[in-house]
Amino acid sequence: MFISTIILIILLAIIITIRIRFVIWKKSASKVMDAGNIMDLSSGKIHYRLLGSGPVLFFMHGGPGGIDQDYFIKYLVEEGYSILTVSRPGYLQTPFQALSYEEQVDQYVELLDKLNIKKVVPIGASAGGPLALNLANKYPARTQALIMEAGISTVYDIPDGAEDSFWMKLFLNDGIQDVLSWISTIIVKAAFKVTFKSILKLETLLDKEEIEKFTNLAAADDVRRDWVVNLMKVSSPMSIRKAGLDHDVELMTSIEKIPVDNIHVKTLLFYSRDDNDVKWLNAEYLTNNLADYQLIETHGGHFMWVGEDMEKIKSKRIEFLKSISFD
């Protein structure tokens, strides 16, 4: 009896400790809710963040995400640019509304008016691609140039095998998504290689040898590791991003094609043939329908940002932006 009581006390202490650590983590991870600003628009509130000074780069985040995903391009502030990011409906402090892509970009233009910003360079990353294209196409007078980085532009299908993966359970589970979010932030640090390899198997078309090579490249470099860890952070906790992600998935999977006939500005495209999420057909759709574009083919699938072309992507962004005659 005495031994059983001791074991029970120890187990209870472990459970309490885990619970306390989870609560502390969630409170810390939710501090992003206090970051940025809230703007009242005619259609409702919108959560945004504006960093830096100079020409405005309007970053359309991937899914799941929010204003904190601006870390993708934050280094460009030091190059003399401003970065504007908004949380889409259902993400962070932007209340959920079932707005279409067109209705969302109408909100963006109203936000730009209130911020007294005349023109922007939309940057569409992954699930942010449709927003960047819709803004550039519907409001060409507000668009200085365009950048698409593995951005969705046409028909989107959820990758094969995704529904049974841990990551899809994390993103779509309604019951314990925050616990899974917490676990993911722990394991990506404690077992980086195993975690990153599982992600690459889902998000890329790389073979076993290429995945091993990519994993070793990322694991050996602090900058690449930090980028991946940050991606886990800006996907957590899921409860403050879940409504937005659900809406993103609904919109993405209903796309037939996004109109681009009014886009005549210079456009920079980053896409990878290895991408199992935003597949190469998205690049082909744009190269077949845009007149003034530069395509940079990258390695690493949907994690090209930390692949062997990481530095090339950074330098090509700067080179492209310097080629623009900003109004």
C-alpha cells in the first residue's frame, strides 16, 4: 500500500508538472495576440503589423500563420523596405468571417488607404499566393511589382498521405490541437533530424537519399534550424489559428484558376519541381499567363527557403527589388 501511494504521488506530481509547463508555454506562445495593431474597417477588424520604412512589401502569410510569419522576409527591413503583414480571417486577432479572396483584398485596399500607402509589392507565400494574385489583378493601380514564393495560383490538392500524418492531425484536430502544437515545438528541438525528415517526406518529392542530404544540411546549420523551429512557433498554438486554417483549406481546394489577366507588373517567381504541396503546375500556370516575369527554379520542395538555394532566394529578392522604380 505504501509503495502504491508513493507511485501515485509521483505520477500526480508528473502530471501537474506537465500541465504547468503546458500552460506556461501556451501563455508565452499566445503573446503574438498582443503584437501588431488592430484596424477598424467597414467590413470588420483586421490584425496587421507594419515594420520598417521605405517601399512597402505586403507579405501574404502561409497557412497556418499570421502576422508573425513575417520572419520569412524580415531581413529586408535592413535593406530599406517596409513589411506589412495581416492575419487573415480566423488567424490571431482578425475575427473569422467567411470572406472570399476578392473580399479579403478589398479589405487590404481599405487598410492601405487608412495607412496612407499608395502602392505595395504583394509577396504571396504558399497559401498566401491567391491573395497576392487577387490583389495584383483586381487592384493593378495599387501594385508596384509582384513576388510569388511557392504560392498557390491554380488547382490545389492536399498532398497524398497528408491526412494520415501527425502534421495533418496537428493542423486539423479540434480536440487536442494545442497539446499537439506544444509537442511539435518540443520534438523539433529535441529530435530535429527525425522531425524534419518526416516533414520533408510529406512536403517534397525528394527521394530517400535527397531527403537525407537535405536533413543533414539543415541540421548542421543554425540559421536553417532556427528557420524551421520558427515555423513551428508561428503555427502555434493552433487554437488561435484553427478557424483561419480551416477557411484557407476550404478556399484553396475550391480554386479552379485565379485570374491574372490584369497583372502587367514585373513579377518574380520562386518555385520548385520537388514541391509536393504547391506543385510545379502553379509555376507553369503563371509562366503561361504572365508577360513580365522572372522564374527562379529552386531545390527543396516546399522547404526551399532552407534548402541549398537559401542564400540565392535572399539575394534574388534584393536584386529584383532594386530593379524596380518605386513611385
